[in-house]
Amino acid sequence: MNGRRILLVVSGGIAAYKVPEIVRALTRSGHEVRCVLTAAGAEFVSPLVLQSLTGNAVRQSLFDAGEEGAIGHIELADWADAVVVAPATANLLARLAHGLADDLASTVLLATRAPLLVAPAMNVNMWEHPATQANLTTLRERGVRFVGPDAGELACGWEGQGRLSPPEEIAAETGLLLGSLSLAGACVVVSAGGTREPIDAVRSLTNRSSGKMGYALAAEAALRGAEVRLISGPSHLPTPAGVERIDVETSLEMRDAVLADFERAAIVIMAAAVADFRPAEASERKIKKEDLAEDAGLQLQLVRNPDILAEISAERGNRIVVGFAAESHDVLAAARRKLKRKGCDLLVANDISRADAGFETDENAVILLTPDGASEELPLLPKPEVAARIFDRIEKLREDRR
Ligand code: CTP
């Protein structure tokens, strides 16, 4: 398992004294660890110890301007590939089950979309209390995974279930959690944004693509455990957590970058708006009006760019290749022709004539088309939601192929 980003949430119980061992086991496996301590957690384990072992500042408060300035709580929630709560007290389980967000730990737990592993530790009577058991059922139903608690002698003097699982076991379960993500071990290449084709030293041909759809796809692939390579045209969007971004400008650079990662890719998604044409010659100097005849226009000679999607579709082997289609009229018929021409496994068609979807918007309404003639029209949805639906379809295609 490659090194991943683990957020370790530590709540207040005597078992917190074992947390440094959990951190060591996780970092030994190559993971990067950041810790969030609840106020009670800080009574049992020193932030300084955790900071020294993780090499990262330990976060304790939602309202510390300095800490929030360095990395905000939502950033922290987004940063994690997996979140581990150890030890989890009865109180933290209750707050998690009921969606409370009254301190940093519970807020981050509510905000994250990363998978969650919880290692409870508490007195046996608290563990067996119907309230705790009901919370447990709720959390299990929501997909939260649990490790322990083990039975034995408890710090409070009672015997029974309530001991924190051994640190090595918690680390191993974390590995399983990461490995069980649906795209774990798969390399996903996503191209995004528009390309920029230079005319001269200051001018270029480009298009209105913002990159939002491609960036949302890259973020979704990372959430599903993939190794993600985001090949991006010029864009001001932040790089999603867990994503490796490669910046390119021209279509030819984008082609080179896509081909460089093609061998190891399991899935390639061409969400970029690749320029079909580029100036035949780009002047290294600025084209000056004084160099032209008085009142003369300027003729630009354009040549075709290679069609990256068609090229990789032809060579795809076992890979799943996904293309996009930006269409302004007769969307379904045009997209169907495009799917045939490009030869990819899935085509995502956009109606760019709509003002509320497509270029530069936060939402998108797309139609998913496959070569068997099937089409599925999705409603207008936020782009991250569209990305999730596209990956559901891609995973289905992978399953069918297996
Ligand atoms: N594409 C590509 N290489 C190109 C042009 C487009 O890989 N030189 C990819 C895009 O990333 C997208 C798909 O092809 O996934 C369709 O792009 P689109 O602009 O809709 O179609 P075009 O092939 O450019 O066809 P047309 O402009 O005639 O509609």
C-alpha cells in the first residue's frame, strides 16, 4: 500500500496513552499522519509527543486563528484518505452518530468524505449501554468500520469488553480500509481544463473550459482510493487532496503527458477541452502592427491537433477510456456520432447551450452514452455529484469486463 494520508482523531480516555504506538505503526507503513486531539484527549496524551512522531502540528481547537490559518478544518477533512478515531469514547460515538459538530474533532468527522475506522475504548457498562449500542448500529449502517474493543481487564477495574485494540491491529485495519476502497491500486488519468495554443509571445487561442468537471473527477477518483494523475490546462482551481497534478499548456503537451502515463493507467478520462487547431507557426516575438501594412488584417493559418481521445481509444487494451462531448445542438445524435468516431468506452455529453450547465458553471447536466447504444440522462447536479455518478458507471463497466 502506498503512503496515504491518515487523520487520527484522539478522544479522551486512558487508552489514549497507546496513541503514540498507533502513530508509529501507521508511519512505519509509510503513511502520513495528522492528529486532532479533543480537549479530554489532550489530558491523556501530550500534543508534543504526537507532533514529534507525526512531524505535523497537532490540531486541538476549532477557533485557534493560528492553527486554522495554517490548515483549516475543512481542508483537514478533505486532506484525509482515511480517518481513524482511536480511542473513541462513548461520548464521541454519540456525537458522531447524531451529527453534532461542537468541537474540532466532531466537526472534522462531520465534514470529511473519507472512510472512517473507529476503535472504541471505555468501561464495559458504558459499552454495553443500549444508548452506545444504538449509536454503534447507526454508525455501522452508515458504513463506519469498527475495530475492537477487546475484552479483558479494564483500567477502571472492571473486567469485560472495552479495551482498545492493540496499535498494530488498528494500523492493519487502517490498511484494509484503504485497500478496500473500490479503486485502490488503480491509476486514473484525468485531463482537465482548456488548452492554450500560442499565436505569439503574448497571445494565444484558448476556450471557456474552467476545469471544474475534470477536477471534480480527479477528486472523486482519489476518494475511491485511486492513484490519480490530473493533467491540467491552465487553471486557478486548487489541486484536490491526494491528486498528483501535471500542468500543461498546449494540446501537444497534453498529448505527451497523457501518453506518458498511459501505460500504467487503468482508467483515462479526457475531460479537457482540447483545442482542435493550433497556429501553424507561433511567433516567438510579439506580432507588432507596425510590421504590417497600414490597416491590414492578420491571417492566422491553423493546423489540426492530434485527437488524443481517438488515439488512446484505439490503443486502450484493457483500460477504460472515457471521453466528453461538448455539443451545442442536436446533443444526443451528435454525441452518438462522436462516440463512434472516437471509439471510447463511455462518452459524457454536455449540452453547452444551457446557461445553467457546462462551461464555467458549478453544476452540470450530462448524458452518459455507451457503445451498446444505451444512454442515461442525469439531472442537473453539482459537478462533484456528476463525477460520482460517472465513476459509478465506470466501475460498473470494469465489473462487467471482469
Ligand atoms: N479531444 C481530444 N483531442 C482533441 C480534441 C478533443 O482528446 N484534439 C477529446 C476531448 O477531451 C473530449 C472529446 O475529445 O473528451 C470530445 O471533444 P469535443 O471538443 O466535444 O469534440 P471534438 O473532437 O473536438 O469534435 P467537434 O469539435 O467537431 O465537436
